[in-house]
Amino acid sequence: MQIPKSKQNSYSENGFLIVKNLLKKSSIKKIQKTILNRSKFYIKNSENYKSFYDKEFHLNLIKLKKKEPKKFGSFYESIQKSLQLYSIILEKKLTNYVSGLAKLSHENISFNGENIRMDLPKNKLHSLDWHQDRSYYFQNRDANKGLVCWIPLINLKKEIGPLRVCISSHKDGFIKNYKKYRKNKKHSFQRSVELKKKIQNRF
């Protein structure tokens, strides 16, 4: 896929790119449906929930996590290996865009670390401090060709925790201590990637 020059330049300059409507909404809905259907084995009466956005469904997920963490863990792990998750990763439009952005042929692209995050409100247990997703993945020996595809399954607002990125920090190479790095930077380089109304994908 030929990526517009303006997009390539933005990606090269900022280190990230927001791509709107790359995936079909139906693909996102399949993942949502998988989570909803899989919950029937872990949450009583979950068959009554007709929508992924049902507030009671999410309240019961929170309850399951707090009162039966092992059971929630089993549910969570079962979702990670869902065929629907892999089907969205391998969608042609997504792989073509990654190929064009990374300037690699499909034969030279690997993926790893795929997962569906399910975080509780205001819970920082699984929150990471500033870090780089890079060469601790063995497929990416020099860290120069790695990229992260972040695909929200719901519309995000700042108060529920969008992704934060450090603009242009990729230009400084591998950073061992992000806290010290941020302290020494004189300019502000944070940006919250808020996703409203439309589904967007971040690279």
C-alpha cells in the first residue's frame, strides 16, 4: 500500500500516527461480541446482555475481577487467544498499511505481544510507567522497524484513560531511564491520544 507522503512525514517526525476508519466497524463489533459471548461461561445471566455497551455487563466484569480474580483471569486469558483477535490482526487493510508504513514486504513482517486489555477503572496495577515498546521482542533486533498497533474497542475520552505518547522521543534512540529523560526535556512532548465518535487506530 502506498502511504500518502504527508502521513509518512508525520509518522517519521512525531513517532506515531492516528489513522481513522482503517478497520471496519463490523470487525470491532466481532471482538466485542466475542467478549460478550465468552462471558457467559463466567458471569451468571450474562446471556441477558444484548450489547457490549450494557453498563450492567461492565459492572459485573468489575465484580468478577474483584471477588473472583482467578475466574476473571481464566476469562481474560481465553480472550487473548480468540480467533477473532487474530482475524482482526490479519485484516488485509491493516497489514497493508503496516507494510507501507514500515516499508517492509509482508514476508518480512512478524507480530508479537497481541492482547486485549481489560483494565478496571482507576486501577493502576497494570499501568506502565513511560517506556518504549522495542527490541525486547526478539523479532526486532535493532528496534528500528518495530511499531505498535493500538486499536481501541470503545470510544475513548481523557477521563477513562487514552494512550499517551511522547512526541518525537523515538529520535533519541533507546532510552534507559524515561523519568530522567522527561525531567531533562525543556519542552512538553506529551500527547493524549483521545478517540471520540469514530474508531481510530494508532501506529
